[in-house]
Amino acid sequence: MEKGYKFRIYPTQEQQEQIKKTFGCTRFVYNHYLGKRKGIYKETRKTFGYKKCSEDLTQLKKEFPWLKEPDSVALQASLEDLQSAYDNYFAAKKRGDNKWGLPAFKSKKDNEKSYTSKNNNNSIKIYDKRIKLPKLGLVPCRVSKQLQGRILKATVSQVPSGKFYVSICCTDVYVPQFRKTGAAVGIDLGLKALAITSDGKEYENHRCLKKSTKKLAREQRRLSRKQSGGANYEKQRIKVARVHEDVANRRLDSHRKMTTELVRNYDIICMEDLAVRNMMKNHKLARSISDAAWGEIVRQVKYKCEWYGKTLAQVGRFYPSSQLCQCGYKNPDVKDLKVRFWTCPECGKEHDRDSNAAENVLIEGLRLYELEQVA
């Protein structure tokens, strides 16, 4: 199994300059060959694929000698990223999915930058408080976890707040399995509570962005009064970025704790396949939905189920989980989000909207799981 480890690094001034050069060179190579591929296709209707780009890169280095300064593997990786962008676009187009558009040019003004280098001939090594990276040598690093397996590659990144990180991808990693509990659960994701389980447990929605709105607005007002491009503007931009970073870190921390607890306690987890992008079109709820980050919750549950040998059963997005009673009656009035409680006119059972949805998701999820097992 492959697993990633992310650590913060503290490069020296000289190493920072080398990292920034590599950011610029990989961006240049990506944009150069994106433009070349588009131009060739427009003129000849033929593709200029990864192999041809890779062969042409040698000539490009002769034309621009400064491309020899950064790690050559990082430049090659940028070509692979470009090819992946095209592959994703054509695959999505074949599925009829508009999620992926044509690859776009990378801007120099992007505050989040990264490059990837592969572990060729043990060029990447991790030590107690340092990491060895190609062209950088030994970089001070906060190694918070012991690495397992074999190192495949490392991605060096700089976030908008100015901090540097390295993400290390390892293969042949053994992940200890959680014990089997034999339990199944249905989960309804919401806004009042972040998640409600079919056995009655609620996970608090911390509303990380909402709690930081005043602070963020204050820092953004101060930024608006600075002259763009000046030193004071850059200092204030970093303060704004740190508020955003704090919000994201607190949200991610709560999601990780919740999803790990769910995967540890249940063997089968049933969730709805929510169309979050479509739900964001509701402008009254868009900020709250974005703050809840339901898509991230589903993503974490998916990969943790794969890691720990558990099962995720996803219910279709059009399944009316909130409207159904267990007796089979469907109440169309529950489409209105203001209806939080209702009583079934046929069996007389009283329902809490969210708890009832979680119970129905469990029933439908187990039905789909059994059908899959039979097939």
C-alpha cells in the first residue's frame, strides 16, 4: 500500500532560493509545452504527447541554460503532470462529466507552489531532524512520524503563508488493521450537526470559518489599505493567509478525528453520494456547506476504509432519505428544510429529520451492499 507523510521543512536562505528557482522552472516547462501542444494541435490536428515533449526538453535546456540549475527530475515530473491533466480531461469528457476542463496555464502570481522529485538512486533520505533532497542537500525538517516502506517521491511545496513543506510518498507500507466489530452505521451529513449516525450519535459542526469571520474581515480590510506590491502589503497578505490556514487546519483536524472514529467502530459505513457542487448553488447555504466540507469527509472515509479493511456503501444522491418512514410512507413536505420533525400519518411514528435520514441511509446502504455481494 502507498502512504503519504507530510512534514514541515525549514530551508536556509540559499535553499529557499533554489526551491523558488525550481518552482519557476517547472512552471515555465509546464506552460511552454502546454502552449506548444495547443499550437501543434490547432495547426495540424495532431497530438504532441508526453514522449515527444520529453525528447524536446533536452533541446529546450540548450536554448535556456538556466533550466539546468534545478532538479532535472522535477522538470520531467511537470511534463507528467501536464499529461495527467490531459488524460483527466479526456476521461471526464468520455464520461460526460464537466468536472475537468482543458489544462490551463499556471500563473506566476499563484501563492501556493510545488514541485515533485522522484527517489532515483536514493536521492531522497530521511534522518532524525533532517531530510536529504535533490539539489538541496540536507534540509532541517520536523519529522513527526517514523516513515515506513520505500520512498517513491517527494513533493516540496510552499503555502500562501510562506511556510515550506515536504510530502513523501512511500510504497510497501504495512497499515495495521482495526479489529472487526460486525457493526454497520448510516450517516447523514448536515449543517446543524456535522454528522448524525443511525444509532443516535451527533458530531458537532465546529463552523471554523464562521467563528473566524470577524478576524478574517478585519485582516482583509487592513490588506485593502496597503499598496499592492509593497513590503507592508506582503506582510499583511501573509497575516490573511495565516487566518485561512488556521481555519483549514482546525476543520481538517476535526474531520480526521471523526472519520477515524467511524472507521474504527464500524465495519460497514453507509453514506449518501452528495452532489456538493450542485448544492453550493443555493446562495443562502453555500458558505455553510463550504465550511462543513462534506466532500472531504467522504474522501477520508473512502481511503480509510481501503486502508483498514472496512466497507463504504454509498447511497444514490436522489434517494429521499429524509422523506421516508420505515413503514414505506413518503412525506413530500420534508423537502422543505424548515421541517425538522414530522409524524408519519400511517404508522404514527415521530421522526427527527436527520436521525430518520441516517436510519434510511443505513437500510438502503445495506440493501445495496447485499446486492453487490450476490452479484
